[in-house]
Amino acid sequence: MTSLDDVFVADAVSHAYNLHPSNYAIERYAQPVVDLMTGQEKAMPEGYQRTEESFLTDWDPQVTANMLFRESQVDFTVFHPQSITIFEDGLTALEKGERFVDEHPDRSAPLASVDIIGMDDPGDELERQVERFGAHGVKVYPSYWSDDGHHGFQMDDPEQAFPLWERAADLGLDVIAVHKAVPFGNVPLDPYRVEDVTEAAESFPDLNFEIVHGGFILAEETGYRIAEHDNVYVNLEITAADAATRPDAFVETMENLLWAGGKEATDKIMWGCGTPQYHPRLLLESFWNLDFPEMDSRDGKFTITEADKRKMVGANLAEAHGFDVDELQASIGGDEYTGPLEEPYSTTPFEVVA
């Protein structure tokens, strides 16, 4: 059961990294992040491990598009520029996001990327990006690095964070996506925990808060957030890789994510691969073909059905981000990416380890 031909698939996170060492702004912090990414690459199964030379490059946005739309069943993606200050261009430059969406307007939508700590006026920068390329939400990271060290922020900080959420609401944005659960290098865990999402979600009910990498660690704590708040969602970027490499661990993670909310919480899970960090087809088919056992929740036992999977790989993102699935599907019908799937990495410059 791998066709997914009649399933709307949306990848909640795509990038176009520049992992070349020339892009390091603060090497002592950048190198551990890159080491983490290359370590995850080496965990991929045969045929999906790229050579270090082809992996540690400046990735063109068209590579991301080819992997998503030519080599996998993904129909639509949300592109995330990045503002990670240990890289000269933030890791995925704003210009790449602008180009990606400009070249694929029917298959993508952008988020803004704002550094709450390092920017003089993050609210003005958010508004500038909304006007520049039509961002419908914003991506933030809980860490800021400088030559003086690491600094973190909390989502519920009334002085640092709340002014940006208020600006986002005033601009009519839909989503605040925050990187959680995967600490970047040798940094404190506290900013990557999820408890601070609670007060932010309660204080700004018109915004949807998206916990990116949800369940990679702290799965049960994350599950309480999505069960208790209508406007909190989980994005499975990085977490989804376990569906291909450690399926038993992935099943356990999903059970922990869904324990507090049970069957109803499947409405709050968004599919995300982080393409081209991983090949989207591998992760998507691994998830789609996974036969989930009966699961426990605080409200009793339940099963994840094909209908639940359909929601998680596409419809939930549309709901959280304010899109209409029928309109999205109609807009992409018959475009240049319509047709038989190409083989993984056959339309990209990546070399695979033999």
C-alpha cells in the first residue's frame, strides 16, 4: 500500500540548507549542529545515505522541489527560511524561501523567520517579510548565539516573546512555528522544552502554535499541550525519520504523543520531513505502510486508521494553516510535476553511498 495516489500530502517543513563550512558564522557552535545532521544522515537505510561531499553543500531550492514533487508523493509544502545566527545566511536564506515560493506558487507557502533575541525590532522585521513574500506565519528558534555565548528565550515571556505574537495576530497571521525538542549542539535543554507553549497559546487564541520536531523527546509532555489547547499542533519533522529507521521507537513516540488526547489528538499531528534533510518518499511510505498496534490513552484504547493517516499527512496542516484542500488540489492539477514518480535522488545532484 504505497501508491498514495488519491491522498493529499503536505510536508509541513521544507528548507534549502547551506551546510558548507564557508557558511559557518560561529564555528564552535555551527560544527556540532552539522555533525548532528550528518549523523542522522548515516542512520538512513541503504540507498538513502548521501556522500559527505554532496551533503555538505549549498543546496539549491530546486533540489528541494525535485525531491518533494518529482521524487515523492508530496503535493504541497510550507517553506521555512531560517535565522540561525551561527550560520552566515541563517542556514536557509530568506532569498531561497522567496525564490521557492515564487517558482512554485501553487505548491508552497512561506513562513517568515525572525530572531526574537538578536534582532533590534523583530516585529518590524516580521511585517517586512510578510509584505515582501506573503508569509502567513513565522518560524522562531529558542536559541540565539553570539561570540559571547548562547542565549535562549521562552514562548511565554511577556516582554520578549509576547510582543511578537501580538504583532503576528495584528498582521492576521495563522501560525507560530517554534523549533523544540532537538537542542542545537551543546546548549541548555530548557528553551527546547514545551511547557512554555501553554501560556502563549492561552494568551493568543487566534494564533495556532506549531511545535516543530514534536515528540523527538518530551513526547508525553508535548501530547498534553495538543490535548489541552485547541490551537496547539505537533509537527513531526525529524521525529518522522524514525518511521524509516526505528519503526518500533516511532510507534512508541506516537503512543506517547497521543496518550493524553487519544484518538481525537490525531487531528493535531502534522506530517513534516524537513526535506531535503531526509528523502520525503522514504519517510512518507514508511509511515503510510506502518501497521500501528492498538494504542493506550488515558481515555481508553484506540487504533490509528488509514483515515487518521490521511489527516496527519495533509488535512491537518491545511486546517492549522488556513488552507482549503480542494482548492490546493485543483490548483496543482496537470502542472509540470504531474506524472510518474522519479527514483529517489535521480533528479538531484546528490551522490548516494554505494
